[in-house]
Amino acid sequence: MRLHRGSSKDARGSDPAAEILPLSASPATVHVEVEVARSGRSRRAQFDVAAGTLVRAVVRLAGEAPEGCAVLQEETPIPLDTPIDHALRLTVVPTFSGG
């Protein structure tokens, strides 16, 4: 009997060993420092959030309404829908006040 190359009839041994792959290099959580600056005084908070969390969610965690705030990374404004994928420091500036 002649077997063709690649025939599955010639060797039915044990299953091949499972390959162990390293986990992704990106961390499961990202550290974010938030400073809420309001009329000459500020308060700070720190959060560990899942990678990919939106800036909008971090502003809410800091106790502010995202739609009424400007968010800065260093001195640059960033959109509320920016996903956070690395540790960073944000400054949240409320743009309106009650009255």
C-alpha cells in the first residue's frame, strides 16, 4: 500500500503539545492622575482604569460632568472620546458653574 504525502492514515499519535504564548505587552489597567482646577483651587484624584477607557469616563469618575469641562493633557486640549492606553496626567477645567 502506498501512502500519499500528507496522508492522515500513517501516524495517529497523541495530539501535538499546546503552544504557550506570552500575554499582551499592554497592561490590563492604566494609572491616570486627574487634577480638577476650579477658581484658584484644585483637587487631585488617582484612578486605575482598564486600557481603552475613554477620557469622558475618567472625568465622570472625578465627579465632574464631561460635557461641561475642558480636558488638558499637559497644555493640550484632548477630546472626551480619546481612549486611554498609557499612564497619563489630565487637568480637568470645569467651563461653567451653577448660579
